[in-house]
Amino acid sequence: MKRFVLVILLALAAASVPCTPSKPAVTIVYATANGKKFHSKSCRTIKKSKVEGIPLEEAIKKGLEPCKICKPSN
């Protein structure tokens, strides 16, 4: 009987814990300071360039277009 009560109490405690939704993953893309395109980190066209990682949404808001070589938004 004690075991049954303990199981019920544990089940109630677990059910009362609020479920917090996880944050959606943010896609990071890379762009040079003066470039008009954004790239994936491994893109060959930016290998020797100084780049900054920015969220994909921010790159789009800045008017940057995806690189046709690495196709980072796929």
C-alpha cells in the first residue's frame, strides 16, 4: 500500500511540473563586412576572408542574398 501511494505521489509531482517549450534553433550564416551574400561556414569563397557569424534572419533583413555556391539557407 505504501508503495502504491508513493507511486501516485510521484506521478502527481511529475504531472505538475510545467513543460517549458525549447527555443527554436537559430541558423548562423557568415558574411563579410561589405559583401552582398551570406554563406555557410565551410564555403570556399570566404575561406580567406574575415567573416562574422550572424543569424539567418538578420542576414535576410540586411538584404543579403544566399551564396549560389554553398546554398546556406537549405
